[in-house]
Amino acid sequence: MSQNRSMGISQYIKDIGRGKDGARSLDRAQAADLFGQVLDGSVTDLEIGAFCLAMRIKGETAEEMAGFLDATHARLNLVPENGLTTVVLPSYNGARKLPVLTPLLALLLAQRGATVVIHGTATEASRVTSASVLQALGVAACEQVKPVAAGEVALIPTEVLCPGLKRLLDVRRVVGLRNPAHSLVKLMNPCAGRALVVGSYTHPEYAVSMGATFTLTGQHALLLRGTEGEPVADPRRTPQMDLYQSGTSRNVQAAQTGSLAQVPHLPGPEALATASYIQAVLDGDLPVPTPIALQVEHILHALQT
């Protein structure tokens, strides 16, 4: 693995950059070496751009994503062990049309005594973020990692966890395309101790690739089709949910089919309107949307397994 360090990542780019049909996939150790150099900033901007474009064309294998996760985990400022299983909610997409209700999911879980970490950063300037909604609810972002207690929600910006990962996510603003970091953040466990990662996808092919990575790495995770890319169930229709643990998976929630009997009243996507709605739900003045209530129960049950 070390033989490639002296020559940067050019050899890796030659392997992965031969087009959709000619590219060769990397093994887990090679992928970890490559991604580690990218995160460390020891390669040029041109090489990073070439890596991002090559992977965008080729697509990541589960083995490569596992290697990328290995490299990332070795460089994370991990949330300290607390003796509990922490619920991890990656929040990177934000809201475009629907309110971003990841904060509602987090606060409902905390009300029930769960330990919750939300990590994320804005990846698209036009979207409303969980951070802006939480700020309106009085939950400030952490400036450094710290232990998180039962019944607490901690909001941790990506740059606090790993500055190199934040830099890689920001490449999208320059080249206009997602790169492996955008998938990786929805799979990673930023905790030193036990965690349940709530992963979400927007397109069915990502359900397959994310599931394969969770299986390969033995991750404890709940995977569902999220709301506009956020790890929270669509409040209008219950999605399928699958639980991953120790390399196996099982379906815990079937997708709702047929026409909707009624659609819950939802606010617009603006941060203040969303925060006001969330507070009303937490106070019991408005009902918890059924799909989110079901997700809460599945997560709480998974924490006991």
C-alpha cells in the first residue's frame, strides 16, 4: 500500500479513470490509501478533481467505499464513548420543497431518552439546512466534539469532525458534480462507541450500493428512502426501512402503497416556519406524522438489539 504514497495518487487515477467500461476497481486497502491522501491534502487540486470525475463516471464498489470509510474513520475527531448506542443522523441535503424534518426526528428520539448526533454541512446554497432549523429551536452547533448524554441532541458540523472531508464536499461547488464524499457521509459512524447510523437514499440504485457497504462493514444501520435526501421518513407516505447489523439485513417496515387517505398539514420549507411546526409537534399541539412516528419506534427498537 505504501508504494504508491511517494507517487501521489496518479497510479490510482490511471486504474479508475479508464472510463465506465475500462476502469479497474481498487481493493479496500488501496481505496483507503487513496482517500487518505485526498483527505490529508497531500495531493494537488488537479489530482483531486481527476479523482472526483473518475469516480463519478466509474461509480464506487462496496469494497472501495469500505476503504474510503476506513481512511475517514482514522482521521475523524470522534465523538467520545458514552457507554450508550448513539443515533447518528447525517444531514447534508436540506429542504427544497418540503420542510426539513430531520430535527423533528432527532428531538422526538431525544424526548424518549435516546442519544442523538446530527452531523452535516450545507452542500447546496439554495436549500434550508437542519442547522438553520435547529438554531431557530435553540440548538447551537458544537464547536468541538464532546460526549453526548442520553436525551441530548448534538449538532456537529462536518469541519469539526474532519476538515479534509468538508474540503472534499466543497469540491462540488466548483465542478458541479457529487463525489464519493457525498455518499460516504451518509454511511460513516463519527462515534468512538456504538452507534446506529440512519442512512438514506434518493434513488433505488443507492439503496443497493449503500446496503452492500453496510453489509460488508458490519455496520449497525437503518436504511430508508429519505425525504429529499434527508434521513427522515416522508411525512406523507411511509417508506420501506431495512435494518443492518453484523453483516446481515432484514426488512422492518414495508413501504406504504396505494393512495393516501389524508395528507398531513405541513409548513413551507423556511427555517422559522419549520421550527414553529416542530415545536408544535413536540408540545403535542400537532400530531406526529405517522411515517416519522413509525421510524422513531423502529430506531428505538434497534437500539435494544
